[in-house]
Amino acid sequence: MPWLKKRLVPLAGLLFGIGIVVAVAVVYKTHPGFLKNLQDYKNKDSLVGYGAVFVISIFLNATIIIPVSNMTVILAMGGILPLPWVVGLVGGLAAGIGEQTAYIIGRSGREVLAKNKIYLRIERLVNKWGFFAIFLLSVFPLVFDVAGIIAGAARMSFWKFFVATWLGRTIIYVVVAYLGYYGLKALPWFSS
């Protein structure tokens, strides 16, 4: 029965990852205003805004087939909410959780992604530099899905991948949130 375990575990992981991607796509398709409703809350002093950042960040980072970036949401929410550093921390934590979909798919088997130049280049980076490559690549949202798949396929530790993703995304999200915070204050129609 070792052959069954050898084939069943990767298949189960692959199906789980695909299930998450399909669920996100279904929610996105059936409720197109879902993200807009979370962004359009009215009480900026409540925890609802930070909760919205968390949910949106998980949602947008869990997508693999929908090429979207969370940076505009972090920028806008950093400008709206009173504590931009909290926006970055919450968004970074949620990004670390959401990016696990690519990691799980990669852990299930590297055949999911075609071996092209970009894949091979990122694979060499991840294999050579591991944690630090994931940390640096987490700044680039569209490339990072490939890095997550490669990290999973290379059998990088779950915790190393999560911590590197969380730290990298948190740093960039705090910077982007502060850009939104100070950028919106510079616009005369947003200042109070």
C-alpha cells in the first residue's frame, strides 16, 4: 500500500488547493460586489475596516488563476483607516494565510506548472536561497504564485514558507499603507 499513499496524498493536496481556488472563483463570480461592500464600510473608527482588510487580503492572495493584486486595497485602506501600520500587519498576516493555496498545489506535484523560463529561473532562486528568496519574491504578487508553487514542490517547510511570506508581505504592506495614509492627506479634498 505504499504506492497508494505515495499517490493519494499528493492528489488529495492538489484537489484541496484546486478546491480553494474554485471556491474563491465561485464567490467572486456569484457575488461580484463582495469586495466592494467590504471596502465601502462607513464607520472608519471601528474594527470592521481592519476586518475587511483581513478578509480581502486572504481572498486576493488565495487566488491563483485571477491575476489581482492586493496593493490597491492596502493603499486605499491605509489612507482611510487611522492606523496604517495595523493595516499592513493585518494584511500581511492574511497574505501569509492566503498564499498557502499556491504552496499546497506545489506540494501536491510540480507538474501543475509548465516548465518555462520564468518557472526555471524562480525555481533556481528558491532552491538556492530558500527562505530569503520567498521573502524577497513576496513583494511581487503576480510572480509570487509561481514561487509558492515552487516552494511547495521543493518541499520547503510549511512554517518557513509561511513566515517568509508573512514577513515580506507585512513589510511591503506597511510601506504601501503609509503611502496611502500620507498620499490621501496630501490631496486637498481628502483632508479634514
